[in-house]
Amino acid sequence: SAAGSWVTAIECMERNREHLHVIRYETLVEDPGACLDSLGAYLGVAPRGFRAGFVRQDRVGKHKQGMSEDDQAIVVRVAGETMRRLGYL
């Protein structure tokens, strides 16, 4: 059900993209300074007020550690099309 909810959330985000500032978590982890600068510009606030230290780089890909191969296959069956479109597969 989590995979289905994720797909629903992504589809909602895509439909409303012109009203959102989208930050991909993996990009935030790879380059928090640039992401937070971009967010600050979008919000019209000084980005130095954001704390980049809250970003935990050890979380990317961690979901696979707690999932069996069968669980991962279910996620791909449910969300694979969306995951491929966004570059996760």
C-alpha cells in the first residue's frame, strides 16, 4: 500500500507542479547547499537560515535493506512505471 500511496502522491505533485517547488531527496543529499539555495529563492527567504546538517546521507537506498526480494518485486509491480519515469529504475 505504501508504493500505491507514493505513486498517488507523485501523480498529485506532477499535476500541480506549477504551484510547487520540488526537491528530490537524492539531490538534496548529494548537494544540500544548492537545493537549499533554490528553496530559499523560491520562498523569498535567505537560505542561510536552513540547516543543511539535518540531511542524512546514509538514508538513500536504505529502504532496500528492510525489504525482501518479494517485497521489492511488489513495489516494482505497483510503482515501476512511475519509478522508471523518475529515474529510480
